[in-house]
Amino acid sequence: MSRLPHLSSRLQGFGTTIFAEMTALAIKTGALNLGQGFPDSDGPTEVSEAAIEAIRSGVNQYPPGPGMPDLRLAIAEHQQRFYDLTVDPDTEVLVTAGATEALAAALLALCETGDEVIVFDPTYDSYKAGISLAGAVMRGVVLQPPTADEVAAGSSAWTFDPDELRRAFNPKTRLILLNTPHNPTGKVFTTEELALVAELCVEHDVIAVTDEVYEHLVFDGAHQLLATFDGMADRTVTVSSGGKTFSFTGWKIGWAMGPAPLIAAIRTAKQFLTFVNGAPFQPAIAVGLRLGDDYYDGFRNELLAKRDLLCNELADIGFATFSPEGTYFATVDVRSMGHEDGIEFCLSLPETAGVVAVPSAVFYADQRDGLPFVRFCFAKNDQMLTDATARLREAFA
Ligand code: PMP
Ligand code: GLN
């Protein structure tokens, strides 16, 4: 990869994010954008009205550094309500500029140069950059897709080798960054897998940072928090945000929760990144967090129906399709359509089919590990999903 002039060595190799690139391609070609993960409609009116009202009533100056007290309270109430977890809103919650800032601030605050950070590979793209900015070293544990037989038997679970995870822990390991439900694969980590992660964290005295931005998009069973496993309460920072849950991805209200000493450390880094953000959006996200179960159930069920619409069509066209257990992304293996390289496939897709998708290779430490995989986002209106799959059918079936 060519070096960008002026850019520090910590950021060499991190060009424009794939999401911005593919969305720009969609706009330029007029293709239907199933690439970047954002919904194509706004979230609940109560929530947007609360933001408008906040702006009108003068909630427009810097909010308090840790976040507005009522939002921190709403975050703590949400953890109690959904996970039976008691969190002190004053010392154990920090409001951030999206989950992205919470993750970056955690890495910057907690890692020394040369520390190792374990991730499951592929990862959401900001992890690699955040680890590099912190001067730390990423250590990947590869997630394997289900076999064709498993897919035929109805399983879409991606798995990892427990021994590979055990081997990844070593004296240099500072933390493990775990994303469940997982972007891009849609994997939801099982109780056994989380128990193993917890056991290894305790054994090696490692901190866990969990990214749970898709916590309300688990399609089967309940979302499980690593923080609730034995020995983890004192060593887990749980990160989430309102972007996905309330379909306001542009507002960038996120949060980190965990034991007071870890949150105090992360707050120290966070205050010099953005200091604060999104004053009028903070009370609005508090309204969202307090919505009734009907909202949360409706949101999940709506996305579940979209998942099935997209995955059934993709499979029917002939794509080997991994229907996700969570998130709003489905993965296909383009070898099923006679292609080897998902990057080339995605670059030509706007022209061949008028559709934009994201090559999963970009999420891997070594792109070759994910070359045949392509990710489609289904947080789109049904008409668009139907039109996009009709176009794919015409191009490939
Ligand atoms: N983590 C994962 C796994 C994501 O997919 C995203 C994108 N929503 C983020 C973090 C970033 O979240 P936010 O927009 O709240 O910064
Ligand atoms: N999380 C979204 C995705 O995976 C995109 C966020 C972004 O554009 N940085 O597509």
C-alpha cells in the first residue's frame, strides 16, 4: 500500500473508510446502497421531537464533561431494566461521541505502547486504527464461517478455535475488545464462548472492552453482557450507543460503563478528544432509552423481517448466504457465484447490478482471510430491499 505524505506512521494504511468510499460510489452511480450500515428512515418521533424541543429551549451549550446527569441516569436505568445490572450513573457512566469515541478513548487511556489487544478477526474498522493510535498491537483470533453443511442444516454461527483464543492471551495482553452482536459477521457470542473469554480475562488479569451497539438486534434469545459473567464486573467496560437502537446514527451519542476507576481513566482521555458533544441530543436519547418494550420489540421484529426478506432472496438467487444471528448485516460468499475476490466484486457491483455492498475483506487483519465475503446491510425500506434483490437476480440468476 502506498504511503500517504504527511500522515504519521500510526495512521499509515488507514485511508478513507470503506463506508465513506462505498457510499460515495452509490451516490455517484445512483446504485442502491446496501453498503454503509445506516437505516434509511428516522427513528421514533418522540425522540426527534425531544431533540427539537431541547434546541428550542436553549440546551445548546457545552453539557457536563461526563454527560448530562439525566442521560446518565437513563443509561443506568436501561442496564437495570434489560440486564439486571446496577450501575452508578455518577461514577460508572461516561457519555461519549458515539461508541467510536468510547472505544478510542478506552484504548488511549488503558494501553501502554506495545501492549497487546486481542480482537476477534474480522473487526469493525475503527478497532485497528484505535489500537494503532494507542501504540498498541492487535492480536486477532479468526472467526470461521459456518460450513456449507451447517448452513444447509440451518446454522449461521461463526466460530473460533478456543485454543487459538487461549494462545492469544500472554503477559503482554492488556485488554480484549469484544463485539457482540458482531459486525460484520452478525455473530452473537454464546454463553460458553463468553464464559471462556471471562475465564481467560480473570486468569490473565486482562480488561475487557465490549462493543454492544447492536444489543437490541439479537434475533434469537437474549443479549448477554460479558460484564455479568463471574469475575468480570470489576474488569469490563461496556460500550454502546443510541445510533443503531434509535436509528439516529448521525447524532453520535454513545457511552461507556464500568467500574469507577476504569471510567475515570477513560474520561481523562475523552475530555481531550471531544470534551463533550451533542447537547440537545443527549436528553433526546434519554427519552429513547425510556421507551416501552413495544418499541424495542417492534424494532427487533422489523429488522428480523428485513433480514429474512434479504437473506431468502440472496439464497434463492444462488448466493451462499450467512443469515446473521444479530446486527443488520448479512454476509454472502461470492465463490458461490463464480467469483473469488469480494473486493473486485463490490467495485463492479454498481455497474453490473446497480447495487452497493461492502467487501468484508476490509475488516480482516489480513484481507486474504476474508476475500470471498461480501456484506449487505438490510436496515432499508422493504421496497429498496426488493428492488436491490431484483437487480441482483437479473444480474446473476
Ligand atoms: N461498533 C460497531 C460494531 C459498529 O458497527 C459501529 C457503527 N455503528 C460502531 C461501533 C460505531 O458506533 P457509533 O456510530 O455510535 O460511533
Ligand atoms: N457501522 C457502520 C457500518 O459498519 C458504518 C459506520 C461508519 O460509516 N463509520 O457500516
